[in-house]
Amino acid sequence: MSRSTVEQAAASQDYQPVDFELELEEPGILRLTWPRGASIKERDAQRAMDRVNEICGKDRHPMIVDMATTNDVTRGARSVFAKPCQASRIALWGSSPVDRVIANFFIGIMKPPCPTKFFTDETEALNWLINA
């Protein structure tokens, strides 16, 4: 067994899923909240997007993503977030310079599948989702 295979197996065994909250709020906005200090991996992102699609069914809804205090988003997770899902537009809401860097990298490099914008103010983010 090669060293990288051993390292991948160990990393797989060490994987601890990141819990997230996802709700469909009035007036039809999805709210995805990641916990403080989360390091979001590909499997976490896939679980979240599967849940988005499950909640939405055939309908599409705007979504606010509370990424404040998120520690890291892996390359694999960013790839999952770049795939189409039932979100019609996405407001990334954060507060730190790290949040801004993560969001700008995602928006600029990964090319989100729907209109996506970063906000530091929740009210502005929600207004953009509702009035766009």
C-alpha cells in the first residue's frame, strides 16, 4: 500500500461530519448555517446540498449562507458548491476578512451555478434575495 493510500485511509477514518442547520423560512428563503470554526469538507458540502435539494423538491428558492466564523472550506467542498442545486440565488453572509476571501475566491474562481453575492450585513443580504 502506498503512503498516500495509507494517509487517505487514515484521513477517512478521522473524518468527523460538520453539523449544519438548514431551514426553509418565510418568505421561502433557505437558511444554511455552518457552526463556529467549521472546516467544511467535500462530504459536508455534499450532505448540505443534498439536503437543500430534498427540502426544495422541484421548487427553487433563494438561500442565505451564514458563513461567519467558518474556518476553512476545502477545495473538494468548493467544487460541490459550484454544482447546480435547487438554490435560485445565494447570499453569502460573513463578517471577517477570512469570510470575504473565501467568498471572493468561490465567486471569482469556482463560478457559482446561480447569482451569488457576498454580504457583511444580513439585512442587505436578505433584501437582495427577496427583491432581486
